[in-house]
Amino acid sequence: MKGLAARTIRSGGDEGLLSGAGGGPWLEWCSARRQTAFTLLELLVVIAIIGILATFALPAIRGISQTNAMTAANRQLLDDIALARLRAISGRTTVYMVFVPPNSAQTPLVDHVGALTNLAQKKLMTNLLGKAYNSYALLAKRSLGDQPGRETPRYLLEWRTLPEGVFIRPEKFMRTNEATWRTLQPTNRPFAYLKLPFPTGKSAKLELPCIAINPQGQIQYDEGRVPVQPGEAIPLTRGSIFYARESFGQFTTPDVVDTLARSYTNNFNFVRIDWLTGRARVERPELLP
């Protein structure tokens, strides 16, 4: 009897577990799961809300990223200009900040590549053809201890590139006649062009845009070419540069999209170099007093 009673109790317990008063613990647990789970409609609503928030947030995130790139470009130029000034003073020599121009009739970079016989120089030159407007390096014609009248040109650092999406405005590379060049303000005046070895210190010379800093740490204008308003200003902008290639793999004139072109008067960004001290600073609308 005890065994039968025990079986009856167990059977009753199982029945109570499955279908006892109030549906039993199992049914209550299943009902709770149904109440706390997302329905398909609720899930679609949540996804739609996330999509709307992302639509408003992405432009702000993109703007922050572009601002960070411009800030990094400013800092990079400030540091390298300070380095050029330091090397000029410590080495008692003139240091040139040399910029990569676009291929043109006045600066035939493609022809220059064809004339190179050194494979390493040819490879470097080919790479630089795709970095017009946003690459530069530091060059010294002489070193401390060189014999008078004898030059041993050498690049003081590897070719550097500005952060992606930031480049120097193309107007800075446009060549103009001497009389006009001397009267323009630093913010509108193109770079001075000088014959310098390119792309290494042992390469043949080519007319390149540059800024020269003398042993006193001041901006130097070669051949007596001193503008009415001395000093230099490097205008940075945002946008994109597309480098197309010809059938033989050579780069053509780059296609530049300057996103700040129409608003640059009120949204400018200059890295200005003082003529007498050679020190650089950033000029932007929000930084002006």
C-alpha cells in the first residue's frame, strides 16, 4: 500500500506540475517567456529607429573625422617646418621644403621618370607622380663641413604625405610671371620654383615648388626675388584627388575636387610662416581674435 500510495503521489505531482491549479509552473514559465519576447513588429520598429538615428549621426561623425584630418595635417606641417628651421640653424645651411607638383609642360615629371636610369629612383618617382598636391620632403644642398662652392644635396627625411582627404590648394602650384608674383599677398602667391634634385639628392635637377629657410632660420628668397609682402602661407583644403593612368601606366594630370573652394574665404586654413623668424602658426576663422 505504501508503494502504491507513493506512486499515486508521484503521479499526482506530475499532473500538478503540468496542469495544476493556475496552469502549473511550466505553463506559467512559458507564458512569461511569451510576454517578455520581441514580436516581429516590435523588432522592425527598433530597427527603423536605429536607422533614423544613424541617418542623423553619420554626417556629424563624418564632419568630426574631417576636422581631425585637418588638425592632423596642420600639426604635421608645423612639426616639419620647425624641423626644417632647426636643421637649417644647426647645420648652418639652407633647407628647402620641396613639394610635389602636378605633371605639366613647365614641370614634366613624366619625362623626368623616363630619363631616370636608377631603378630605385624610377620607382620612387613613379610613386610620387600619384601624390601631387599633398606630398613634400626636406632637402639640404650642403652639409656642415662641405668645401666652399661644392654641393652635396641630400634629403633630410623621406617623402611625407598629408592625411587622406587633405591637400594643398592647386592655386598654390600655379606659375605666374615675376612681376605679378612679387606683388601678390602670401595667401594668394604661388610657391617659388627652383631647380633642385628630384626625387633624391643624387637625381637630376628639376624646377620644383619650394620654401627655403636660411641658416638664420628665416625664409630665403633665392636670386634676389623678394616679394613686396615677404612670408609664406600654405593653404590646406579638403576634398579628393583622382589620379588617372594612361595605357602605359603613367599618371595623367590629376582631377581635383576641392570641397571648400566656394567657401574658402570664410572657411580658410593657412599654415603661415613668418619671414623673419621662420616660425609657423595656423590661421583659421575660429582661431582669430
